[in-house]
Amino acid sequence: MTNDTARRLRQNAGVRFFEDPWNRIKQLDEKELLKLLDAETTEIAAVVLSKLDVTKAATLLGEMLGPRARKISFAISQTAGVTPQAVDHIGQSPMAQLDNKPKRAFATLPEDRIVAILTAASDDLRDEVMNGLRETDPELAERVLAGVFTFVDIPTRIAAVDVATAVKPWRKPIWSLPCVTQTDMEWKRSVNLS
């Protein structure tokens, strides 16, 4: 039986299973930890930061807004009397949040999947979809547009030095690459291929 199956059976039966949460919590990346800490009280966040290694705790504290970071720092100073049992119990709260997350069908974010699809799509379809996204959800459209990469983007997103470095290993010139903003000769001179 897998751990997920056992956990689901315990949850369905109403059995609370206490395992040491701190190993799992310490393994989380900073972005996920920050999201967990944002949902917790100042006191819980203080205990969680106290259990993390100093570098990770400092990074997380630096990512928080000033007033919240100050409150949590002060709350850390008040943790001298916290018992080991309380710390174990406190660790269950963030772990419960982790266990309550629904399984996701896709490993990547929705906008990343849209970017991949639109990058491979024809220009006409990409333009039509982007126009629709701009009308429906301008913020999503901006995130998607930032990720879509087409030949039109070459002059603005790739430095000429990087193009020269990328094509240098090939023996035959590849002057057939389309360049929208410059003539062939201007482009060749700008990347030092002539």
C-alpha cells in the first residue's frame, strides 16, 4: 500500500495520524514555504522559521512585507517557553495544508502550457488567441506574451553576441534565418558572421 493510499484511508476513517512534519516542511522550496507562512498566524510562522535552517529562514523573512517580518521576528523572541510537544503540534498545521492540496492533472502552470502551444502555433492563430486573451484577461495575456518566442522576437530578446556564439560551431553560414528588423547585410555585420 502506498503512503498516499494509507493517508487517504486514515483521513476517510477519521483517524489523525501524527508523523514528524518538520522533515517535509524543511524540504519545501522557498516559494511554497512562503505561501504556507502567509496563511499562518504570526506565532505559527515564528515557530516554523525557528525550525528551519538560518539561511532559509532569513531568505523567507526577507521576502515578507516589512511589518509582517518585524512581527514574526518579535514572535521568535517569545518562543523560549515553547515545549517540544507544542512544536510538534504546530508543525501539523502547515502539514495539513500540504496534505489538503488536491492532486493536479498537469505538472506545469496553465500559462506555461498556453505559451508552449502558442509558440508552436501559426502566426495567425497566435495573434488571434492573444487578441482574445487581451480582451478576456489582460494580466494573463501579459504573462503569456512574455513567454511566447517567435522570430520577430530575435532582435529584441537575444543579444547579437549570443547569436554569434550560438551559430559559431556550424561550418556553413546560416544566412537564411529570417530577420525582420534588419537587412541581411546589417544583420550579418551586427553578429560578426561575415
